[in-house]
Amino acid sequence: MTTPSSLRPGHLLQAMGAVIERELVKFSRQYGRLVSSLVRPLLWLAVFSAGFRNVFGVAIIEPYDTYISYDVYVAPGLIGMIFLFNGMQSSLSMVYDREMGLMRLLLTAPLPRWWILAAKLLATCVLSLMQALIFVAIAALLGTHLPLLGLHTPHVLLAWAGAALMLGALGLLLSVYIQQLENFAGTMNFVIFPMYFISTALYPLWKLEESGSQWVYQMARFSPFTHAVEWIRFATYNKDPGMSPWIVLGTLALCFGLACRGYDPQRGFGALSKRGGGM
């Protein structure tokens, strides 16, 4: 039995490359998107962390071997912020393509639907990593240095990629249920801000527990975004991140699997299209 040409490895990789190239070209023409993706974390780094540098004391806790300044502590969380916002931006892009009819053309290509979604997810990851590298370079110019280079650099890149893929998969999943661009902003407010603020991106877990906010502490403790940030943080200092990578990868697999199910014409995406709500 011969394999269809559309399912041959060479054709699959060519299709994935085309999707990634399209996203990169589109991003290169959206200068405002690059600026906005960097302005948010840089404002937090240059203004917020400067104002609270001496207010929030960070004790000697793993993965740190000594006392650190607040800007150094929040830097991994700001990298996570870039991944989070870019993942949600990819969700907006999917909704826009669906409303414009481009998603119909893409999803009717003679390729496995999960492969097309994987290509979109990988493109989101590539863009996220590029933005994170630019942020780290600018942060170093501002005086916030992270020990990223060394024998542990592959682990750092793996942590970045895992976090970017997980949040990109979450964006894919949300795009299944956000049927109109008008609903995007409201939905994102219930995803981005709670996920970011109820995590260890801005303050360690012991600070939350010490404050007496037990429900916030427990939510932050079990948040996948917390584990994404902690994986980045521990990898940066070449320490064992514990269970965080497994939680991130498990969340990635779950979100991507549900997104593929949602875009299945027999279950989610097709049903939306027939009702006229998706396109």
C-alpha cells in the first residue's frame, strides 16, 4: 500500500515550513506587535521593579544561592509574560483567520489537521523565543543580567520552548471557543491577568502564604503558568526544577489534544461552521 504524497515526511515538513514562514513574514510586517510585546515586560522591569526594588525583599531560596534584587527575581516571570501574551496573540490570529475565511482554506489542505495545528503552534513558539531573546538583550543593557550562557544553555532553551508551546497550545484551545473578534478582549481578561498575577511571576510562593491569602497561594501553587515560570527560573540557574517540566508538558499535551478535538469537523470546528458561528 503506497503512502499518499501529502503524508510523506518531505511534504509534511514542507507544509510546516510554509506555515512557519507565513507567520514570520506576517510578524515582520507588524512592527507594532513587536514593540507592544516588548514594551509590557520592559515597563515592568524598568519602572515597576525599580520602584519596588527595596520594598520586596527576596530571601535566599531555591534556585538562588544568595540575596537577589527584585528585578532579577521578576525577569523569568517577564519572559513568561512574553510567552503568555504571544500565545494569546496567536489565538487572536486564529480567530481573525477564521472570520476572514483563511482558516477554512488552511484546514481543507490535504494534510492531517493536527499537523496543521502543530505547525501553527511551532510558529508561535519560534516567534515567542525570538521576542524573549530580544527582551533578555535589552534587559542586560538596562543592568539586569541573567546567567543564561553555559553548559546549562540547552536546558534554558528547552524550558523556554516548553513554556512557549504550552501557552501557545492554550491559545489554540481558546481560539476554538472564541467565535468573534469582539469577544476576544473580554475573554482574554479572564485568562491573561488571573494567570499572570496568580503565579510566582511577581512574588515567591512563600510571600503569598505568609500574607494569609490561602486561596491565592493554593491557586498559584497549582497553576501551570507558575510551573512554566519556575522551570525557566530553575533552568536559568542550572538547578533541578522538580516536577515543573512534567506539569508544563502535560498541560501542553492536554491543551493541544483538546484543540485538535475542537478543530475536528465531526466535533468542534465543523459544528461551529455549520451553525455559521465560526466563519
